[in-house]
Amino acid sequence: MINRSLLLKLLSGLIVFGAWEIAGRVPISYAFPTFLESMAALARMTFDGTIFVAYGETLRPLVVGVAISAVFGIGIGLWIGLSKQFEWLFSPIFIVMQAAPLAALIPILVMIYGIGLTSKVFVVCIMAMPVIVLNTASAVRNTPVSLKEMATSFLAADRDVLLKIILPAASPVIFSGLRLGVSAGFIGAILSELKITPTGVGDIITYSRSIADYPSMYAAIFSIILLAVLFLNLLEKLENILFEGNNRGYVSD
Amino acid sequence: MSQIKPDARQAIPATDSAVSVRNVSKVYGDVQALKDLTLDFPRGELTSLLGPSGCGKTTLLKIIAGLLPATSGEVLINGRAVTGPGPDRSFVFQDFALMPWATVLRNVAFGLELRGVAKSEREAVAEKYIAAVGLAGFEQKYPHQLSGGMRQRVGLARALSVKAEVLLLDEPFSAVDEQTRRKFQEDMLELVQNEKKTFIFVTHSIEEAVYVSDQIAILLPRPSRVSEIIRPASFRDKGVANIRRDPEYLDIVDRIWASLRNYVE
């Protein structure tokens, strides 16, 4: 069965990359390179080290922003989920943050925080935090009542209920919020490099477009997608290790 | 104003009560869930709370458990008033309330874990009760790998492992299939015999209540009150296989149905 799912994954990759190659060879546009050209560019950038230098730039706001969003996002989300007053106070902020068109806010951020790391971290946080907060809050609020009653009836202290019931019960939804938040964080990181100052991967994209080196541009885009997918898979693995019984859903439903 | 009519055929024996409910009322907003309810639960016996839906039987059970506060009146366990959940009571939930992320072993040991019992000790106790409910070999399984009946056995083992004197069961067999339920009911009788505990058993099944109970309290709604207490006398010692065709069993089932039928929508 594992072989079959691996086979299907390979097949789906083959179809997508095959279509890309054909579309590049037709070509559908002068600015659209073939898959093999893009991979060659990626290999070139990997071997001369430019891609690593670029990721050194890009990952800094991304990692800092995602870490801040995860820690504060889960913390604030827990608090919102546990307290009605706190929900009234804070929930609107995150709903507005989630709905706001980020690109329109970037000039304001640049005015306040300049063009350095701070602004970029902010962009990543604005993208990543709301979904983490809102998912955590709703997961906490939807903890099965009977599980909380069970813990209380077996003499659990409030701390036990939070750590041994509410958090593990909410973990699938918290993790799906984290996954969405992390992928939004990737968007934010690239967006900030395209909109604030071209550095890192954003710089490769912008620069190679301006000199019409489309294979390099597509290679950079491809690499960031690949990194995001790998990171999300890693997160899913972590969740499965932490809460083994959870990945088959609730038994009491 | 006595709401309890002793069964004419047998006087209530002078055993002491493990649990006494004294003039308990419960009001939710403007809904009166329980009104001035008084009831005794004899030690070492199984008492059923039986009634149509909405008669407040689960509310009463949760008040006894200390999960809900009573609006007025009090619940005494061995003479001491209940103020919250306590080590003298344990609860079996209708929907099992098992932690899906924990193994059977951890689920069963959870009550002891919350009490701060050391891991090796609590797992030894849990293993003993897992075997007692017939789930030996399933210790490392997760709840989703078990059938409904097996899940409730886990819930039962968890309640037994904390060694509480009073076991509170909230419609424990309503979510399992008919055949499993019959097996459970037979096992219940054995459990009441072997464990020196007081059982309070909420059910909406008349047959189930008559089958397993030493004493049946019939609750009627609007306003909720104890309308009758029935103590089956003769068929308890005739063996599990003969109870269902005993004339007294059938009489009591009929009698209860006659008094409940007007309250069924």
C-alpha cells in the first residue's frame, strides 16, 4: 500500500512536470521556460551557492515571524478560547488582520518601521498569526464537554484540564492552523521581499525577471514552493508523533 | 410531604444509605429541572433512576457527582455534604468520554494519574481492571481501534480503578448495540455482587432497570419528582438466565410502563 501511494505521488509529479515541460516547449509564452531549463538553472544556483545566500536572507524574517506567530498565536488563541471577555477584546483585531489586504498595509509598515528586518517580520506575522489565533481559539472552545466533565469528575485541577484535556483535544485544529499559518508566512516573506526591499529569494525573482533570465526566476519560485511543502510535511510528522491517537478523529463523535 | 411510597410487598430494609439526596432543587434560568427531590441510595445496592426524557435523571446524577451545583437542598455521601467532585464517587459517561489520543492503559489509569499516583503503580492497577472487564491484551490499543462495547468497558475500568465507593453510571449502555448491552447487564449483576459498592444507574430502558436493579426510583417530569420506588424481591437469586421470564419481572415491567406511558410524547 505504501508503494502504491508512492507510485501515485510520482505519477502526479510526472504529469505536472511533464505538462510544464510541454507547455515550455510549445512555447505558450516567451517568458515561460521549460521544466528542464528551470531545473538546470536551479542546479546552477545551488552549485554556485547563490541560492543558499538568498535563503539565508529570506529565512530570517520567515523563521522569526513564524516563531513569533506560533508562540503568541497559540497563547493568545488559548486565552481567547478560554475567556469570553478576552474574546470580545481581541477576536475582532485578528478577524480584521485576516481580512485586510496586506499589500495595501505595506507602505504604512515601511513608514513606521523602515525597510529593514522589522517590517518584514511584521508582514510575516500579519499573514501567519490570525489563522493560528482563530483556529486555536475555536478548537479550545469546541473541546468536547464530556471530556472536560470526565476530568473534573476524576478530580482534575484546572491546570490538568488545560494541559491534559483541552490542549491535546485541540491539537489537530491547532496544528491545521499552524500549517495554514506557516504557508501564509511563506507568502508574507516573499511578498515582503518583492514589495519592501528586494533581498534573498525575492531578489532572485525580481532581478532575473528584469534581465529576462526566466529559468532562474522559475527556479527560485519552484524552490520556495518545494521548501514550503517540505516544511508542512515536517509539521504533520511532528503532530503524528506527538498525538498518535488523534489522527483518526474522535471516537466519541 | 412524602414523595416516597414504600413498596407494599416489602418494607425497605433498615440498611444505611451511602448516598442521600435531601430536598434538592435545580433551576436552569426559568426551567425547573428538579423540584424538592428526596431520595436514598442503600449501601452496596444498585439503584436505577428511571424516567422519560426530560425528567431530570441525568441532572440528578450530575448533582450527586458534584459536576453541577444544586440550586437548593443537599446531597450527603456517608453523611457528608457534597460540594464538588470527590474521591468517593466515580462516573461512567454515556458517550464513554475516552481520550482519543491516549491508549486504553492511559485512559484507564487517568483517574489515578490525576491523583498523582506513580506511573508504575497506577499502570499495575489499571492492568488489573482492564483484565477484570475482559480487555486484557488491548492495553496499548487506542479507543478508535475498539468497538463501542469495548470502549464502554474501558470507561467502566477507569471508574473502577479509582476505588470509589459510589459508582455513578449515566445511561452507560445506551450507545452500544443490543447484544452487547445484554452482556453488559449480566456483567453488571456480577459486578454489584463482587464489588462492595453503591451503584447509581441512570437509564431510560424499563427492562434494563428492572433487570439490574435492587431498587428502582421512577422519576416523572414537570415538575420532576420521585413518583415511586420499587424493590424487586424474588427474582434476583434465580440466575441471570431466568430473570427475563420471571412473573415478577414481567409484572414490574408492565406496571412501570403503565405509569410512564402518559408521559411519553
